[in-house]
Amino acid sequence: MTGSCSPHPAEVRNAPSTPGSFTQQTPRSQKSYGSHMSSLFSETYDQLVGDLQYVSKHKHAFEIYLAMTAALIFGIFAATQVVAIKLWPETEAPLVLVGEAMVPWNDAVPAEALHTNVPWYVYTLDTPTSWMSDQEFLRYVTVVLWLVVCITGLGMEVVLGEPLVAKLAGSDALAPLWQGAQLAFSLSVSIGLFAQSPFGFPWAVVGLWKFGFPETIGCFRRAFRIRRVSMESVNAYLNGVGTLVHHASCAYLVVACATHLMPLDRRVVAGSLPLVTQHLFVLLKYLNMPVYVLCELALEVVWEIETIRCLKDLSVENGYDITTRGCACSMLLAHWCYWAAALAAIPSLIYGRGETGSAG
């Protein structure tokens, strides 16, 4: 659950359409690889500037648009959690031996993580969080840290990514930096997940949000600039939703494993490795797009089978928190958003370049 599910639909376009992706493929003709990439990034930067100019002229409308998008994203996470809870029957937590007594794991494990199981610990009453059980408090901690990770990642796109792209516009260094950020995904996210500590959070942020390159916010801005519902705007918006839900779902898994709300066991690792592996082939898209797509598609099929077959086993009875299955469902939904965006891009692949809204 820690990687991009499929070739970003914008990456198989004949021309750039979403400034956030920075990965679109154009025919090379007689150009060298380096000049091809420089030309590609120059065109992408021009589009990003146009999008920014348009947004600056319609700032209030864009703020409302982002607020509605944020509500949609939170609604998606709430809906996937509800679906994950309601579609599978409730089960009882297994018992574990604590001292001489058998205690439900969802009492024993959170108590150990929060160090409330030591004999000298005394609960403080009448505080804003005293009504929570240890498991509920651990879930509360996980959600707060998850928001910290997500807001930091998105903030990097605005505070660091866009100025970086503007500074390096026209430079031969921009394309290698973006490719390096993509290539670092697998290693960075793997460290973030397997660290099982807060020291893994910066690695997760850097890997998921690709050193701040404006991948997510660029998609939403692109859709906003087009100003009407069309295949082009639907493609951009679905890419934005899919990317944000995908990164946030992965971040929740990383944080939950660090707080020990979820176990990093064989089932979780098996669902993570195909997606991490996908990003090992990321540079293939610049060398041979058909081979890249086939590799990504094969790994996607493996991942979806692994995840869907495991959904029923991500239960309280098997030692998972009640939010684990919902996290898997939101990741699946993110992947389906990517595929839906790819389908929306098919007309432009057939008929040529898509629409571009006026910056005026």
C-alpha cells in the first residue's frame, strides 16, 4: 500500500496536461534524450505558470474549490472506513497472556505501546482525553500524526516545490531532479514503513510527496483552470484525487505502524511490496513506455489480488485495528481513480492534444 498504482495517466499523453506530474512523454523524433527532456519541462513550466496566473486572478473561487475538494477527500476516507466496517461482520479480539491473566489484544497491545501497563502508572481523571481507552487514545495519536505528515507533504509542494520549479525553469537540472525524486520513492517509503518509528516520517514525506515537486496541487489547479467539465478536466481532477488519497492512505499506514496501532506483519508487507516494486521501473517510462506500462500493469494485478483477497482477514479477530481495512479500501479507491483518469485520457490520445483553459 505504499506506491503509485499505475502509470500516471498524464505520463502516457502525447503532450503535457497536468503540470503536477512533470512526466509526460512526447515523441522524440530526432532529438537527443537531454534536449527532449529540456523541451518537455519547459513546456510543462509554461503551463504551470499559466495555471498560477489564472488562479491568482480567481483566488476566492479557487479557495472555495479547494475547500470543497478537501471535504470530498475527508468524505472518501470516512466512507471507506464505514464501508470497511459495515460490509464485514464484527469479530472479537483474540486473548493474549499478560502476567497470569488472558487479556484482549486490543487492551494489551495499546497499553504496552503507551506504557500504561507498568504497575506504577495511574490514570489521570477529568482531562479532555481521559474518557478514551488506551486503544482509542492510540488511534487519536495516530490520526494527529497522520495529519502532521500529510499537511507537511502538501505544504512542501506549495512552499518548496513551485519555487524550485520556477527557479530551475529552462535548466537542464530540472528533469534529472524530478526523475531522481521519482526513483527515491521506493527506498524512502520503505524506510518510512519499516522504521516503525517517528524517524521514518520524514522519509515517508520526502518519498510520497517527491521532495515537494507540485504533483498533487498541480492536478487540482489544472482542472480548475479548464473551467468546465470535460475529459481533460476530469482526467486532471481524478489524478489529483487519486494521488492525494493514495499518499494519505500510505501515510496512515506508516504512522499506524510507528504508533503500533497496526502490526507490520506478513499480510501488510505482502500488500506493500508490489507497489514499492512498481517504482523501481519508473525510469523505464522515459526509455520504453510500452514495456513500462506492461510492468506496472502486471504488478498492479498482483497487488489488487493480494489486497482484495486479504480484506476479510484484516479483522480485529486477526489482531488488526478497526481502521486497517478502511485504509486498504481507500488505497484501492485511489488506484481506481488513476485508472478512471487513464480512461478519460483516451480521447486525447486518439484525437491529439487536450484543452487548455485561458489564463485571462
